[in-house]
Amino acid sequence: MTYVARSISTELGKLLNKRVVVKLVDGKAYVGKLVAFEPSALHVVLEDVDIGDSKLERLVIHGSRISEIYPESTSIFDAEEFASVLRERLNLNPYAIRVLPEINAVVVYDKIKITEAGVEGEGGLAQRIYEVFKEYIESKRRGH
């Protein structure tokens, strides 16, 4: 296997079991979980495939029809990173902050939940966290 083929195989391996968009040369696109690929011909297998208003359980796409493969979306919110920002900016007790990696969320004092969607909670601390959250998201969008 050539270096380029190994590199492509490695990159596709990083996308295994993640939702991807597979664009075809005719302009069609499929969104689903990449569960397998054949590196030499670039055939791919997707599960839970969205096709407009319907879903397919499994779809095999011939490599010669594929023009692009990329992650469906990448979240700009990183719960671990945001927890660190909260500790630094608000000088919160580290034991007051829990990271829930399975849902990419941060929980503060078991009362305030922060996800990419925003801040859930009430009171002065929730408002301060919201201000930090807005700054954090803006800096991530600017690429800092």
C-alpha cells in the first residue's frame, strides 16, 4: 500500500463510527454513520442513513461514485475546555464543576448545565456563566 493510500485509510479510520456526509459525483449526498470502508477502491458502508424524509438502515456506496467524505458537523463547544475556562475566569471550586463527556456538557453545582445550545439555569451565577459562554463561543468562531 502506498503512502497516500495509507494516509487516506488512516483518515477514514478516524471517521469510523461517526456520522459523515458522503457526496457523490452526481451531486447527491448521504448522511450516516460510517461503519466500514474498503481502502483500495474507497467503497464505504453507512448505517442509519438520512435520505430526505426517510432513513435507510444500511447503504453501500461504490467508491467510483464518491467525490467527498467529511464529518457531518464538528462542535465548536468542548466541555473539557469550557470547564477549564470557567475555573479560571470565575475562580470556581474545581469540585463544583462536572464534565459529562458523553453529552458534551458541563454541570456547575448540580444546578446549571452548559452545552453547545447554551446555559440552562437561573440566578446570578448562571448569568455570569452565560457571559463567559458567549465570549467563549465567539472566540471559537473567530478561530482563537
